[in-house]
Amino acid sequence: MRSTTTRSRTRLRLAGALAAVLVAAGVATGPAAQADERHGKQPTLADLAERHGRYFGSATDNPELVDEPYKAILGSEFDQITPGNGMKWYATEPQQGVFDFSEGDEIVDLARANRQKVRGHTLVWHSQLPGWLTGREWTATELRAVLKKHIQTEVRHYRGKVFAWDVVNEAFNEDGTYRETIFYKTLGPGYIADALRWARQADPKVKLYLNDYNIESIGPKSDAYYNLAKELKAEGVPLDGIGLQAHLALQYGYPTTLEDNLRRFARLGLDTSLTEVDIRMILPATEEKLAQQADWYADLTDACLAVRRCVGLTIWDYTDKYSWIPAFFEGQGAALPWDEQLRPKAAYFALREALK
């Protein structure tokens, strides 16, 4: 990991302290203030990232788009968005052979209006599958046909509208063995190569990724992806990149081998991206925890900037107001650079400093 200097760390903490003082004093630091700053030519996170040849994005979800202050920041601070749920299988093929792209289309249309690029998420995943798919047994021949049709119908629909696809999501267990999904149990490990080939047939230009969590550090799970990627590349299977979700938690420690991990995938000729970044903590959030979180956001950014083929960073929505963390991790939260009132936290200022 490429650590920032002590002087840089001091600047990060001062930035966080300044933000806290401004909020405590009642000085506007939310959407209106950010709009004023933009009129004064202060660069956004996306602007700063672009100077390094990177993008800086956020996930979003359809129910949030009625929140106009939220949408204003989403549309101005970022140059890339990822639909949190609207392109997943349960949403796009709720009945066998009956496709509904309305939710994904809404986010694509929003991105086009804001001149943002879209990451497609996700084509093959063991979770959030429709009942018609999980509620019966399939032969290998039947499931191959279903899987191919789903992938190619969706990829063709979004051809030219997304720059990358998370083709297969979360294929491995923590120990590096294959996850026992409906696809693995019925089709064997070859389903991953097939999915990539089918996606490439449907869109020859889109970037194709494998995506997973807890693969930031070098270890059994990231080794499994490294070995699989090496095999796929040797066999001529189309694979352009590895997505490292980077759902981190302060209590479990920072992934100190992240930069080395990014470099080894780059040596295989692959892009990498940090695709679903958030950094949760055990509540309540304290000044110390928020400062540590800010450091981690900066460290993640430093690692990506240090490796040429790390093409960008996406936070998993930008505000605690719409974070998935509290519903899934009891007693945890405060994971994102903006708080529930859409005010920037120390992490936001740390990101700006790292990108400068």
C-alpha cells in the first residue's frame, strides 16, 4: 500500500475537523453550498479523478430518484453511476422470457441527461433471482439455454448504453472454493467462461468484469480470482477486468495488500476498479472513527491512483441516508462520505485531498 505522508494525514484530519466546525456552526455544507462552490469553479470529485484519467462514481437506486436534493448531488459530483438493483435478474426477467428493463432504463436515462457513464450490475448472481428460476430443478441443457437467453437479451438491450458489465458476481467462497450456486451446481465452473463469451457476443465493445467482495487483500479468495483470470486469459475467454467491491469495516482492519493485489491483476492485462466502496463502523460514530474512516477512503484512492490499470472508484451510494448497511449489519452504519442530511463528512474532504 502506498501510504500518504504524515503531513497529508494532518491535512485530512484538519479537513474533517473543519467540516465538523462548519456543521456545528450552522454553515451550509449541503447541496446548496456545493452548488455555490461549483459556480466558483471548485472541482467535483469526478473533476479531480478525471485529472488522473479515472472516474469517480456512485451507486443509486430507483426509489431515491424522487429526492431532488439527493439527485442534484448525484448528478453533479459524479461522472459514473451504477444501478443498485434495477438491472438484477429479479427485476429484469420477473417471469421466464418476459423482460422488464424499466428500472434500469430510468437510471440510464438519468445518466445520459447528466453525461455520466453507467456500469451494468449484474448479469449472473446467486442472490435476488426470480422465483421461477429458483423454484424448480433444471437440467444442464435447460439452464444453459435460460442463462444464455437472459445474458444476451439484457446485454443487447443495453448495448452502447453501459461501459462495463459485472458479468458474474460473487462466484467464490472465502476459502477460494466455488460458491455452490444454482449455476455452479447445475453447470459446473464452466458457466463463468460461458457467461463471458455470451456477453461478448451480445456486445463486442463493452468491458466484461468478474466482481466480488473481500478480494481487496491478497489471500485465498483473491487468489482464486487471480488463478481463474489467468486460466480464462490463456483460453482466450473475453475478460477485461476484476471488480473489487471494497465493502470495508473499521473493526476488521484495512486491506494493506490492496495495491499489490491491483498490480498483479494488471500484470495479467486486466483493468481493475473499486466497484461498491463503503466503510462501515460500529455505531455510534465518533470523531475518532470518522477520522479513521476518512484515512481509509484516502488510502483506497491512493492505491487506485498508484496502479495505472485501476480505472475508477464507485461508492455504494454516496449518502448514509440510503445506505444498505444498517439493514444488513445490526448496530453498524455511517459508512459513506455524506451523512443522512446530505452533508459532507470528513471522508468527503479526505477523498478530495487524495484526488488532488
